[in-house]
Amino acid sequence: MPRTISTTWSFSLSAALLLMAPFDLLASLAMDVYLPVVPLMPGILGTSPAVVQLTLSLYMVVLGAGQLVFGPISDRIGRRPVLLGGAALFAAASTLLAGTGSAAVFVVLRVIQALGAAAALVATFATVRDVYAERAEGALIYSLFGSMLAFVPALGPVLGALLADHLGWRAIFIALGVAATAALLNAAARWHETRPVNASTPRAAFGRILADASFWTYTLGFSAAMGAFFVFFSTASRILIDRAGFSQLAFSLLFGTVALVMIATTRFARRFVARWGRAGSLVRGMGMLLLGAALLVVGQVMAAPSFWTFIPPMWIIAIGIVFASSVTANGALQRFGHVAGTATALYYCIESLVVGIVGTTLVILLPGDTAWPLAAYCTLMAAVVLGFVRRVERPPAPAVLADSSVRTGHGSQAPASRAGASER
């Protein structure tokens, strides 16, 4: 099916990033910036810690599941209305969160905030798919988004702590509301519709997408990349502060070096994607995850936890994360331009489930103050992805060629003759 998109999207790369990046960042920031005040919230809201924990868990669940709702909607009515509606919902919920003192209302508003974030997020990435699927800038945009998000878990809690210490906990949500409102006003003035004008409705799209081997290959590749960072984030403080003895400031600086490696690698994203192609970039990304995992195992077995046993191997893994994440979105969504919103929603929902289930399970089952969870995740997921790549890239089997020759009227000797010629 030909893809005909709006010709009004003519932003430079930097202008497009400034327009789109805030929605990607705010969706993640709404989780991390809130973490420093979580221990205080039971007393503030007059409720139990379990209810406050629910405000974290529900946000994550709704952020992933909500994309399954808004993805198909964006395929039906367009990216712009879903984005603007989601941003407005997020901004309103964030502002109202700052003014409530009721635990029940707080939980409901966190769900609404997550729904708004899910809508804005899926519309943003569907737009990237619409506009940049066949352009070199696409790989750079995806890798830059991944690199920027690497800073959010590190800097979000610091920002939240500073706001809470100087202005009170309500300032956290006011800041989110103000930032979302500014992004919304900018998008309302400049964000043009990019949904293909001949796009089909997403009827029965889920089945077609989930049956596609390339979709699974690149979606699992994205899960491997993002999950590696998730497990690193989940274990780094226990290894570097509790075991290696670094201060919180030193830990923050070491943590930041991983994000810097990702950003530096991003500068070369277009070059290596053009040279290696999508599958080649994904394979090399998984190879870097395996190499980093092997070095983590050596360090874990041979020495006590230290900078050298944990951070340099993570630098290698970070390079692999960029190699993979630069191509996984376009690779997974390449065949679904007519239902890009639905495909994007599935892409991110599956990634969230894989990272949440596999990553969390390994952190719980293996000692969380060691490198074993990160090494295990990188090894397991990279092996799975490479298995899928091999399956997708495998040439047709001889039996299939033989069947084809029979159906087209060739004699039974033809396949054998071609096989013999091939051997010679």
C-alpha cells in the first residue's frame, strides 16, 4: 500500500527534536521525579505505604496498557488530536495532583496522568514512524531519545529532591504541569498531522502485527537494550555505594558516564546504520551486550566490586544499547505504516512487559548487589534476539524451492540439477 503523508512536516532535525522530545521525557519524568517524596506521602495523604506504592505501580501499568488503546485511536483519527488530548490530560492531572490531599483522589489522578502520558507517547513515536521511516534521521532520533531517557532515572530524583526541599512536594507536580502545558502550546501551534492520508483502519491489525517475525525480532531487540539499562539502574547503587564504597555524589557521576557514552555513540548512529543496515546494527548491538556481560562475569568472579569491574563493562553495554535502539523501532514498524499507531503501541507495551517481568525477576532471584542480574539479562535477551535474527534472515529451505518448482511445472529432476550446479 503506498504511503502518502502530509507534506507540511518540514522541520529541521533540531526543531523536530525540540518539538517531540518533551513528551517522551515527561512520560518518564513523572515516575522518577516523584520518587524522593514517596516515603513522605503516607503521612501527607493519611494513608498506608501500600496505597502510595499503588500510585507508582498503576502509573507504570497504565502507561504501557494505555498505549494499546491510544495507538489504534491515532490510526483512526490522527496523531495530532491524540497528542494534544494526551498532553492536556497529563498537564491537568499533574496540576490537580499538586492541590489534592485525598489518597483516593491522588490515585485516580495518577491514573489519568498516566493515560495522558501514554497518549502523548504513542502519538509522538507514531509521528516519527510516519515522517522518518525511510530517512536517515530516523535512526538518530530514536537513539537520541534513548540517550536522553538515560538521564531521567539519574537526574529525575535529584530534581524532585531539590524541588521538594526548597518549595515543598507540591512543586514537583506543579513543575510537571507547567512543563506539559508549555509543550502542549508549542505543539498546538506547530505539530501538523502526519497520519498517512490513505491509511486503513486498524481493524484486525493486532493479529497481523503479532504474527510478523520481524516485528518480534526488533521489539525483543528493543526490550534487550532498554532492559539492560533498567537492570543496571536497579542494581548500580547497591553495587557501587553499598559494596564498592562510593559516595552518593561519586555514584551519580559514575552513573552519568554511562549516559555520556550513549550520547557520544549516538553521534555516529546514522553512519553505522547506513553501513551495517538494520539487521547488522541489531546483531552488533547484541554482540556488545554479550561482550559486556562476559566482562561483568569475569569481574564478579575474579575481584571485589569496584569501578573497573562494573562501569567499563557497562560502557560497552551502553554502546550496544545505542546500536540496537537506533534501528529497532523502524525495524519493528517497517511493514505497518498504515497502522503505525497500533504497531507502536504494541511495540512499547511488549517492551514494558518484557523489561518489567524478566528484568525484575532476575533482580529478585539473583543477588541484587552483584553484577549477576545484569550479566544474566544481557546474555539471555541477546541470545534470544540473535536467534530471532537468524530465523528472519534465513534463506528459503531447499524443500520450499523444490515445492515451488513442482507447482510451476518443472520436472522432478530440476531441483536436483540446480542443487548439483550449486555444489559445483
